[in-house]
Amino acid sequence: MEFIKIFPKSAHNSLYMAPINNHGNEEQKAKWVAPFATGKIGCFGLSEPGNGSDAGAASTTATEVSDGYIINGTKMWITNAYEAEAAIVFATTDKTMKHKV
């Protein structure tokens, strides 16, 4: 399935759909973008108490387990959280990396 590039004009398109559409594989796009282009809403969790929106200072961790990840931390001001059916959540697997990819 081929997807067109999304030109973000709203929080849902730019904060939830664009990262998956621009960086996800085809399976991820089919599952997490296609249904959200026709009515479902996604949310975006970056900001943390004490860290604000500095992704490199994230305290929320993601620990890999056999069937995915365990996310542990606190987010605040999650855009579209009330009505969302899926989420983009920023977390770190290695706090020593900070802003490095």
C-alpha cells in the first residue's frame, strides 16, 4: 500500500500521523495511519513534569520485552489524549544518549 506525504495542518496530522507516515514501515502505516486518515484520532505525548518538551531530557523509559516495550514514566499536556485511540509517546531506551540518535 502506498501512502501520500501528509502536509500537516492540524495537531492530529502533524504530531500523530506525520511521524509514522514519514518514518514507519508499510505495515505500521497500514495499521496506524490508514484508519486515522478517515476519522480515528491519535495523540502525542512528549512533555514531562520537570523536562517540558525537551525530548533529549526524557525521563520516560521504554524497556524491550519479548512482545514489545514496557513504557514507564509520566507525561503531561498530551495533545488529543481525551479522544485518541492511539498514541505517539516519546521515551528513551538509553538515557546516556540524550539528543543523539
